[in-house]
Amino acid sequence: MKKLRVLLTREEIVPDRLPGATAVVLDVFMATTTLLTILQNGARGVYPVASLEEADEVAAKLDDEEVLRGGEQDAARIEGYDHGPFPGEYAPEVVGGKDVIFVTTNGTRAIADAAPAERVLLGSLRNAPAVARYLEGLETDSIYLVCAGSAGRFTVEDFLGAAVILSYMNVEGWRLNDGARLALDFADRHKDDVSGVLEQNRAGRWFVENDRMEVFDFVADVGASDLVPEVVDGKLRPAGG
Amino acid sequence: MKKLRVLLTREEIVPDRLPGATAVVLDVFMATTTLLTILQNGARGVYPVASLEEADEVAAKLDDEEVLRGGEQDAARIEGYDHGPFPGEYAPEVVGGKDVIFVTTNGTRAIADAAPAERVLLGSLRNAPAVARYLEGLETDSIYLVCAGSAGRFTVEDFLGAAVILSYMNVEGWRLNDGARLALDFADRHKDDVSGVLEQNRAGRWFVENDRMEVFDFVADVGASDLVPEVVDGKLRPAGG
């Protein structure tokens, strides 16, 4: 039977079980939302990396003139980097024609953790319906929706992203793990109040309390993007492209 | 502000943060349910241990004649052990006056992981209301409800146990983490259909499909016990006793 699983933190990944599977990595605040945006806004190359060291290694192979570095470590900006973790920092006029190397504390590490999978996709609220459609069109009998979480802990926003993706799929014929079943139950109750869920939880509340509603609203915009980024050889490209 | 957190797997524990806190460990199928039962049924000493080696160490200090060993490893019975993981194996006439050493794959390891906490309690569906009352009577500003999970993965039954405990508490004045908020939301929807939730998920389904309904019903009997086991120096005693 085909298996569809939601992992509530990246720590739930068992690398040995990933070969042959399709993994969708979700770090809604912010890595996968921002990476989607960078790809969508016309960067030439987008490179999610797991560490500052790996960022240096990737940079060494690229043309210095055209390289931008961005992300965060422990929610702080990175010294010497061009940009932070927020999607608004990567407008088309900023990233067009550039190579962007992007590193974050949780999200890009989760992408690295998922690397043993046959196929690694990036999910977020913005592209949730598109991810669901793409998954339904795939020939695969093993799907993992991987919530990045934060420092090893569950965060509701990634789970909400997984829940919304599931809510757009027909899961009949799939065996669901407990996490997937919980996600469907959660979606059933909350999928029409995504902003409400985000506001009440830790990361989302921060954006509300610090008056960063433009970021919050961007993140929460379910279905705003039809793009499904896939990680191929450490670089993003549109899935199925 | 006082903090109340639900950890969705034992892997979410950060040992450095536990000192001074009260931790409630939940492994509903079966370790904490069975340990509660062993204590309730009159064992002289109940020793949850993290490994077979530790079981040997503890046994070496006890009177051989009065020692029983029980538990499971990877869901299989343990060679040379007297009993398995199920509560029905520990009737009063079996455990009365005995020392019971108990080891399981997930639950007793979660208890060991929680050891840095000031206070370690055992929770289950059966004693959920009693645990809630006990927590409300404590002078503490830091509570962790630790779902054991299974092999690093989320399992809904432990989460349901945490949710039911929370549903009996007045959480006003507590700062909740995302896991706790999700648990309250889940309780709000499902606390009156505990058996229904268990049946639909992996572990619970096993008992239904294998006609072990007496175990299933025992586990699901919310409020059947008023006992709250506390782990003190590796041994169980009634909390507050």
C-alpha cells in the first residue's frame, strides 16, 4: 500500500527509509517560503545549504560577481551576508540573474536531511495547492511531508503547511501515519483560518507583535504561487521542468 | 510567565532545560499505563529502566527471590523475562510484595530522558484527570508533558494523553508552546471520543485487529485511576506521598 507520512520535526527523519521516496520539506517561517520566492523572482541559481561552511564551498564554485548570500543563524542576520531570511529582501530586481546561496538554522538543514530521498520538493502555504497537485500527478508510493520545526521542536506553522497540502489531496488509497492523520484532522478544522492559526502560535505572534504584517500576510497567502521547487544536485529548479 | 509545554516525541527534550521543571512522561501504549498498574496493584518496588543492562544492574541490588522482570524490546518479549508489556500481566496476586523491573523500547527510555527534571511523573489516559489535579496543586512554573512516541516518531495516543490532561487543567496564566496549543485544540474536538481516536491510529488499530480489546479498553479508560506515579531515585512512588 502506498504510504503518506507527516513528520512533525526534521528529527523524525530516518535517512535509511528515504531512498525511493518523495520528500516535501516545509519551513513556513521562513526558509521554504523565501526559497520559493527567490526562485520565482528569477534568480539564476538558488542554492539552499546546511551550514556557513557549505555556503563557502558552493560560493567557491560560482562567479563571485553574481553571488548573493542570504539567510539567518539562530534568527540573527549573518555577518558579511547580503540579505536576511525574509522573502521581501529578494525582489526580482535584486535576484534577477544572480546566484543566491541561502542558509538558515532549521529549514535548509531540513532540506539537507531529506537529501537521501529520490525527490526533494519545497512546500509552504503559498504553494500548498500546487504541491498537492504535483504529488497527485507523481508515480510514487512513498511520500514524506517533513515539517522542519525549530531547534528540534514542533512548530505549528510547518504542520499547518503540511495539513493544507493534505487537504488538497485525495488520500484514499494511501496509508497515513499518525502525523498525517492528525494533520488532516487539523486541516478539517482550521484550513479556512490559516491566519488565525498562525497568529495564535509562537512564530506568527512575533510578526504580529513586531508589526511585520507584510511578511505575515505574504507567508499566509495560500495558493499565491503555482511553483513547486525541487532540489536537484543542491540547486533549485521548478519540479517536473 | 509560567510555561507549559507539550513535547511531541521524547527526542524534543533538551536536557539542559529540565532542571527545576516538572515532567510528565506519557507512553499510553504501554509503558506508563502498565507501570501505573504495577504500582497500583501493590508491587513493593517498581523500577523503570532504560536498557537491559540497567535492568541487570538494578536486579543485582535486589533480593533475587522477589524480583520480576517485564517489558518488551521492539515489541517483542524479552528472553528470560517473566512478563511482557501488558497491564493484564501484572495482577495484584502476581506483583504483590514483589520488586518489578520494567524496560521498554520507548516509554522507559523517555522516563530516563526526563530524569534531569526536578520531578518526573507518569501520565496515561487512565490517570489523566488525577495528573491534571496534581499539576494544578503544585508550586511550579515549568511543566513538560513528554509524549514518548515510537522510535523517534510521533504517535497519536501519547499526544491524546497529553491533550486529555490539558483539557482538565485551567491553563490561564500559563504560556503554552505550539505543541500544547495543538493538544488543547485536539482535546477540544476529541476528548469525548478517546476510543474513536485510538482505533483510527496505528497502535490502537493493532489491538482492535488482533482482538485484544480488553487491553485497548483498559488503556482507554480515562479517569479509572487516581494514582500519579512519581519516579524518585529510579523507583516509583505515589506523587505527593
